[in-house]
Amino acid sequence: MLHRFESDIRGVEVPARMPWPFHYEASALSVVARDELLRLIAADEQLSASLSEGKMLGVLVVRDAGGEPGYLAAFSGNVGGLNRHQLFVPPIYDLLDEEGEFKRGERELAAINESVARLERSPELRASRERVATAEESRDHEIADYKRLMSTAKAERDRRRAVGESESSLTAESQYQKAELRRRRQRWREALAPLEAEVASKEAEIAWLRHERKTRSEALQRRLFRLYRVSNAQGERSDVLSIFERYVHRLPPAGTGECCAPKLLEYAYRHGLTPVTMAEFWYGASPAGEVRHHGAFYPSCRSKCLPLLSYMLRGLPVEGNPLAESRVEASAVKVLYRDSEIVVVDKPAGMLSVRGKEAVPSLVDHVAELIGVEPLPAHRLDMATSGVMVLALNAAAQKELRRQFATREVEKEYVAVVEGAVTPSRGEIRLPLRPDVDDRPRQRVDYEHGKEAMTRYEAVADEGGLTRVVFRPLTGRTHQLRVHAAHREGLNAPIVGDALYGHASERLLLHARRLAFRHPSTGERLAFESEVPF
């Protein structure tokens, strides 16, 4: 499983610390390891064909007990129905072991599924439901016919009342018909009761089996997470369930422990190898809903791996979270306009728009420091994006500005530099977006459940393998421009510096150049611009 470098790496810088796996730029050593692994995969036709459908791979550069370097490789989940291959480290727990806990539990659940399916399609249940449906149809026809009779009789009573007929006889007739309607309904309830009970009995058995399936599935998942036992550099060991309960007080998502990074670290610890640097990259075709480019490095997923890797990296020298360590000073914020209702600013890259989970000052904090009043956000820019933002100075102004953004009355113009050429040079992108619940804050393209997202674009300059693009978003979804640029059905050209959807670099080359809106109280049309800093 340990691969020795075939390349001469004597001149390649060795990182002093492991990267923080959720936001990093791949080290030169990781790039060499990736390239060597790609050559090994290319030499195996069957493996390369299986991987070509799309798979996240990972490399971990290590030193053995003698200090000699090498690297380990892993894939997420399984490949071609298998979770083992000679080029890659084995799984932490073998889900495909036919005699293992998972396969036994899977067979039990499959048996319940078959029982549910058999009962649902049974002739007895179908016949019982048909008898109920037939009786209900007859009841509805009879009741409807009698109601029509009552309506006709009422009209006749009204005529008779008009010519002076005794009110007592008319009332008695009306009361009799109403009582008869109640009696007919009661007879049908009594007739339907045994038929409905017959159906309910059969459906109750199905419901019990479904509940049993759910209970057993949850219990199996908990047992499995107890079997996924991992280590850290301090020599500690724990199971995945305990780690999640301790770190985030919830159950792990399905598939936790099957990603590349945990597999790589666990193999290294078990075999006395010292981790040096690690990176994950995509191989093959991009999934329809995600932005993945062959060979590009990507951060580890947060929902499954943040608690797990926080434990497993304990005891190793690890780079800090660059997002938490970002400290852009208040002096970097430029106030473009201010009155009693709003303040318009030029936000620098690397600054949160609003307060986040990390204890890092945001634009809101810095503006409050500058003007002595805490502003209220009406919209946001990504932390890595720079440019024009408007903030409200009271609740009424905030509400009106948010309304203008929601109804698409605000004009927004961004400038970006993207990787590669853009063809055609102008157009409109329509790719609906939704959050990736397993890998926040990433967004996915989802035509069924995503929210409408529209962007107009124009390529304005060729910059030697890069293209300068003007974006005019018509909607304001999270990461809209970044996904629309990077996705294969968009420009298929990630914005330079996009660590989530492209390649990390010094900064994201995306700038909000222009913002135009109506003043929240006067209605005057205002427009503000910021010089593009790249």
C-alpha cells in the first residue's frame, strides 16, 4: 500500500505542518503524489475505466520508521462494487464482508423489505381495498341521490308554504327527511366498518414491519459506527459514534468513515507511518449536480469529516484554519456613501460580510467601528469576494432593501477572471441551485429541488489562458456566480482562486463592481461603483 516516489523529490519543499483539510492549497509534494498515482491508474485499464465515471481520490505523503518518504492513496466509498484495490489503502471497516455486521444486517432488512412488498401487492389486500372502494362509491351515490330528493322536496314545501299550507306538516316532513339522511349515513358506517377493519388489519401489519425496519436500520447504523474505530497521533483510539457525540452531539451521517482522508490517516497510524501532507482530488467525469474537475484538488467534506479529522489529526502539527485566522483590518473598508438610512461600502476580500461561527470580526463589526452605529445587512458577499455592499441603518431601511433584492429590482455587476476560454463569449446561464447538505457550504445544481438561478455574462478580455468576464446575476443564490462559472453546464471555467469549485490561490478573483438600487425612503435611484483590484 505504501508507494515509493519514482520522481526525484529532493528539491521539493517538505511542509512543516499538515494542511487544514477543509481549506488548503495542495503542497508541491501532494501534487507529485497525485501525478504519480494518475500514472499508476492509467496503467490499469480496468481500474481507470471504473474510476472514469467519477470518484474522489486522496494521497497522503508519509515517512516510514527510517524517515524515508512515500505516499498512500485512497478512494472514497467503493469502486466497481469493491472496496479494496492493491493501489489503495483498505477500508477502516469492511462493509462488503459477507459475514460482517453490515451484510448480516442488510440481509435482515432485505427480508423485511420483501415482506412489506409481498403484503402490499397481496391479492387479499387488493381485494379488501376494492370492497371498501366499491362500498364507498355506492354510499356516495345513494347519499347524493337522497340529497337531491331532499332539495326537490324543499322546493315543493316552499311552494306549498306560499299557498298557505299548514307549517306543522311541512316542518314534520323536513325533520323526517333530515333524520332519514342521518339513518342512511349510519347504516353505511355500520356496513363499512368491518370492511375498513379488514383493510386496517392488513395495513397495520405493513406499518409494523416498516417501523421494525426503521428501528433495525437505525440500530444497525449505530452498531456500524461503533465498529469504525480510528486513531490519532497521540495514540488514542475511538469509534466514530463516540467522536460525533463528543464533538457535535449528533449521530454521524451515513457514509462517515468511508471518505479518503480518514482511510489514509488510519492506515498510516496502524502501520507506524508519520503523516507529512495530504490532499484530495477528483478523478473522472463530474457528477451532474456537482462541480468537480478531473485532477483538481478539493477540501474534505465537513458534515462527515470535520469531527472525525479533528480527532484524527490530534497530535500532528496542523496548519490553522485560514478562515478563522483571517484578520482584515477595519481600515481596509472604504465607505462610499452614508446618510441616516444606509451606508454603502467597498468590502475587501477575506472579510466576512456578517458574523459567522468563527470568532472573526465581520464587515458589520468593522463598519460599526468606523461609523459608530451597527448596520443591518441587506445582502451578502462571500468572504473571498470583494466589492460594493449596501447596509441599512434601521429596520425599515433593511426591510425595503431586502424587498428590492428579493424582487430583482437591484442591478448587480461583477467582474471575474476565470480559467480557460469562454464560449460563447456572451449569454445567460440558468442552473437551479440548492445547498449540498452533506458538504456545506458547497452548492449543487438540482433541477428538481433547486431554486431558480440566472446569470448573464460577457467575456471581455483574453488574458493569456484566462478570461476576464463580466457577470450580471438576475438572482442572488449562495455561490451563484462561482457555480455558474465552474459547472460543466455553465462556463465550465472556474473562477481563479476558487478553492471550493476550482483551484485555490492567493485570492478569489471575483469583485462586485457595481450596485444600483432605490433609496429605501426617498425612492431615488442610486448607483455605486468600485475599482476592480485585479
